[in-house]
Amino acid sequence: MTFQLISEEELHRTLGVTSVEISSSALGGKVLGCSDEWFAGSENLIKPGPAQSMTGQYGPNGALYDGWETRRHNPTHDWAIIRLGPAGGGRITGFDVDTTTFSGNEGPAAAVYGAYLPHDDKEIGPDDEEWEEVLPEIPCGPFGHHIYAFSDPNGTKSAYTHVKLMMIPDGGISRLRVYGVIQVPPVGHGVGEKAVHGHPELNTLDLAHVLNGGRVVFTNDQHFGVGSNILLPRRGRDMSDGWETKRSRQPNHHDWVVVRLGEPGVLNYIEVDTIHFLGNFPESFVLDGCSFEGPGDVPPDHHDLKSSNWTQLVSRTKLGPEGGAQQNHHACAVYYVPRRRD
């Protein structure tokens, strides 16, 4: 595997539209254990959103930080083990080792190992033989993002369910963001899948759900909110947990987002949830669909509403504030009848 250091701008153009942050606690990621967390807890590594400054705030052990910070003078390395959110893990495409809240006490270097243990009844320790190197030791500086993407467009060849972050030798890391592609779950194991007894090919599930393999692959504008938020589990906690674009007064203006479903299917149900958007909800929406098997993830004519490759599934429909009735659905839940998966 080969990897390269990329900028934050490149992150948004590459990993940000082709991958999912599979380590995030928003997707069920969990820190299972760590070697030390004297100054700041390891659970901060996978919190959603950017790390926040806590300058001037102190606790019984010293200054407080929004990140993971260990004691000084570790002669080897500190470690933290993270169970990735998707039940079946994901194929890793890149990392962001974020030290934005640490300066002078940041971890000087880091490395990441991966393991595949889909059955959570088996525990894994820091020295177990299942670990294999995914990201070799990389230098880390203060107050910055250290973003690495795999040069191979397929990223790592194997799926991983767990990662071990090694901080060498000690110090602080604000966030570890593991980017990857979630595998489509087997029949009967999708999130929210509804089974039809004796006819698994008629099971229904949300193929746009991020944990069922759905991904946002293009967003024309995300000035106030990230487009990929619309596929997250649960309803949004506040307005920042949805997709919001900047305002426009141009005639016939529209914004759009392209979702690549986990696999092809037949439309059965759609919910558009505008919770928390009271005075800034969309006036209306249109839903189009297409079958695209070409190179890349984004259909080349995704911006052309009149393209013959797109079929209108829902005509222009007015929206209102705080719409969406089902509590376990977030911004946009699209249900499909999937094909049989052998």
C-alpha cells in the first residue's frame, strides 16, 4: 500500500466525497481501551465536529483539552484501540491525525494498525497477532491536520473493524479520523432491514443509509452544513447536523446533492426531514434517479436536470419546517427494494 500526504483542501475534494468517516462516534465508533489518558480522555478522538479550544480551563490533573493527552516520559508509545462504527467494518482510504488543540505537548509521531474482527464477542489487546500495519509511522507537528490518503484508488484491499492508534512516544492528539468505504451488508443484516419471510429478494431497507453503503459523492454547495450529514443515523441534534447552503436570489436557482446508493434497487418510500430548519427550510425538492456504472462515483451529467440519463422519481414538492415524522430517520431516508445478494 502506498499513501501520500494531502492538504485540507484536497481532503474535501477527494476523501470528503468518496469516503465516510467510519471511526466517528456518530456512526457507532467506540474507544475500547488505551494505555493512558491522564490529562484528556481517549473518547475525544472520535467525537464528531472539529476539536475545540479549552484554553484557560483546568481540572485536577492540569489543563483541559478537547483531545487525547497522556502523561510525559513514556519510553515507548501510547496506544488507543477503536472499534469502527460499521458492524462489518470498512475498507480504509485515508486518515487525518489532528493535533489542532495541541502545541508544545502534541504527539511527535503516530502510526495506525488495523484488524478484522466482525464478531464483537472476541476481545483484542494492543499486542495481539491480528494487528497489521496500515499507516506507518508519520511525523506530527503542533496545531495541524496530518492527512494521508492511499494513492491506490482502491485504498487498502481488506476491510478492518478495529484500528490501533500508536502515539509515539506520548503527548496529545485531538482527533483521529479514519476514512473508508462501507461494505453493503449481507441480506438480512442491513440497518433497519425489513424481512419478507421466504423471499429475501423482497426485503426492504434504506440503501441511502451510510451504514448500508450509501454515500454522498457530490454536493454543489455546503456553505453552512455538510451534504453527507443527510445520510447519518438518527435525526439531527441541531441545525449544524444537517445540510444547509448559502442563500441565492437568482431565478430558477437550485442546489443539489448526489447520493450513491449501497446497491441498485426499486423505489418504495422516501422521507425528507427538515427538523431544526424553521425559517430556512427548502421551499421544495425534486428527486431524480439513474443507473450509473461508469468510472468514478459521480455521473458526468449530474448537474443537468434535463439529461435523459435521469428519471424523475418525485416531482417538485413543497416542503415546510420541521418535517419528517419517524424519529429514527435523519434528513433524507430513501427506502428501496434491493436485488437479491448471493
